[in-house]
Amino acid sequence: MTENHRDTRAIHVGQDPDAAFGAVSVPIFQNSTFAQTDIADPKVWDYGRSGNPTRDAFERALASLEGGERCFAFASGMAAETTLLLTLRPGDHVVLADDVYGGTYRLLTRVLGPWGLELTTCDLGDADALADAIRPDTRFVWVETPSNPMLKVVDIEAVAALAHASGTRVVVDNTFASPALQQPLRLGADVVVHSVTKYIGGHSDLIGGAVVTSDADLIDAVGFLVNAVGAVPGPMDAFLALRGLRTLGVRMRRHSDNAAAIVAYLVGHSMVNQVYYPGLPDHPGHGIAAEQMAAFGGMVSFVVDTAEEAARIARGTRLFVLAESLGGVESLIELPGPMTHASVSGSDLEVPAELVRLSVGLEHPDDLIADLEQAFG
Ligand SMILES: *Cc1c(COP(=O)(O)O)cnc(C)c1O
């Protein structure tokens, strides 16, 4: 039997009608513990930290969309990243892309650095630089593509080939593309991490994270830590994450179409000096993005003349909400320098102060363009 398409699996995998009452959508099992058949003999579930049926449904569906053996859900993207990194040992080394989510950089430098992990940041588009950065004790090469907020594209297949030649695993933060547009495990990555908070949740109403892998050792190690560390999502958040996941495909296509319309507007605007979007033919990663992504996503960044100009635009929109985060149905605008990327100011990851980032939502594109037009003034 051939496997169903991704849009179909998003709605059916792990989501058979409930055995007890036939509920068509997966119920919220809002309980902390489960009655056992006998001492040391749970029916299926025992305690809510180690597992919950609502969380399990979400994990099965997301594992299927990423093409992975196993997914573990977490209380946040940072909880997912922390738990994955705790599979390493003090003294181990990580190579990190030089343009990643500020919180990932902060976790590695300020939390896990003192704990004992060693870190090298690297432009993963430069094969020589990556080959130099990988050491015998390098355990992970950590990729984010498209990246945040510069929308850099990394060739996952090329990085995986290089890393695997040295016995190093590749982690891809797939938050920006989501499995609807890109499946890193199929391109050779060993692990995918997500901030479920963003496109997967999709409605700006939950914080969540996930780790997906087919690597048997990592499944054991992360599975142990899920229970030992306990950074798990509650049943309600798992339910919301699953509800978001069911419409991911249709939302990502519309996010991508809307973003393309806004990019076409921005490129022609006299006050915009540069637009960063992987769908632009002159974007340095366009060719790779066209190969490894089904569409180019909903995130757009652009540069204007001054930081003051950027602030005026960000304050001036009416539909685009001035807010951090991304991936929801409503469009958001923010200045990465003083907002999402404030934690990397003064570091290798510092971003231009004149940069504006848009999370393009699902409103009608004409209304979004009219809103930007009045904000530019
Ligand atoms: C938001 C985000 C994270 C962190 O996720 P939280 O759910 O906020 O903890 C990690 N990576 C990327 C790319 C993000 O956008």
C-alpha cells in the first residue's frame, strides 16, 4: 500500500476515533495518572510525565509528517533543545550555524557552556569553514534553515554529507519551514527540532516544542530524558498543537503565497534597500531552497535606511501587530535588533539595526500591502 500524502496523514495518523466513545477529534486527557491493571502492570499509560494519550497522538502525527521514527513533544522549543542537548556530555563540542534563533545561542553559551559543552559558530554555507570547525569530539552540527532573521538557506544534504564523514550528527531546527515545506530527515539530517509555538501550533495560542528522529540511540537517550527531566507539555497544549498540525499544509501554502505578494511589493519600494526572502531569484540560497523546500514560507526580512525609519514603520502598521514570535494566522512585525535578537547583540550573531522582520499571516494580501503602504507613509 502506498503511503498517504502529508496533508492526509496530518489529519489521520495517530487520530483514530477514540476507542471508548468514538470521539472523532482526539480528546484532551486532562489527568496526571492512570489506573493500573496490577502492581507494576500499567494498562498502557502510567504517569502523565512519562506519557499521555493526547500528547501521543500529536507525537505520532508529527513524526509521520517529518518522516521520522519517533517524535517527542516538549513544553517549549527551548525545552526540546535543552533535552536534546542533555544527551551530550560535558566536554562534547557543538558546531552552531552563525545565524540561529537568539535563544538557541543563549542556551548554548550561557547555560550549557558553563555546564561543559564547547561551541564553535560557523557559516554553514562555507564547506571549508565547516570542515575546519568539526573536531573529533563534535557531536552535533546545528542547522537552522531558513534562518532567523536573515533567511539564510543551508544545503542540508551537503552539511549532512560532510558531518557524517566525521561521524557527527546533524540537527535541523525546522521551525521556519515546518514539515509541510521541508523534511530534513529525508535530506540526511539525524534530528529535527521544532518550536511548535510557531507554524505547527499556528494560532499564537500555545508554547510547545518537539524533537523528531529515527536514530535508535537518540530515541533511547531522549526518551529517557523526557521522563527524567520532565519538560513535557500539558494535555491541553498537546491538543492545541495537534489541532494546528491538522491544517498545517493548507496554511503553509497560503503563508507562502501571501509572503510572495508582499515581497513583490517590497522589492519595488523606494524606501527598501534589501529584501531577504528565499523565493527571490537573486537570494544567494534560492537554488538550494527551490530544491529542498516545497514553497518558500511566510517569513520576510527587509532593510531600510536607518534604525529610526525601521522603528517608525514597525510602530505604524495597523494589521501587522508589533510582536515577537511568528507563524500564526495574524501578521506580525518586529525589529530583530532590539527585540527577538537582543540577546545576541554584540556577539557574532548580531543583526543590522535597520532590519524589519515580518511574519506574514493569512489575511488577504491586498490588505496587508495596503497596511505596509500606509506605514511607510
Ligand atoms: C521560537 C523559536 C525557538 C524557541 O521556541 P520556543 O517555543 O519559543 O521555546 C527555537 N527556534 C526557532 C527558529 C524559533 O523561532
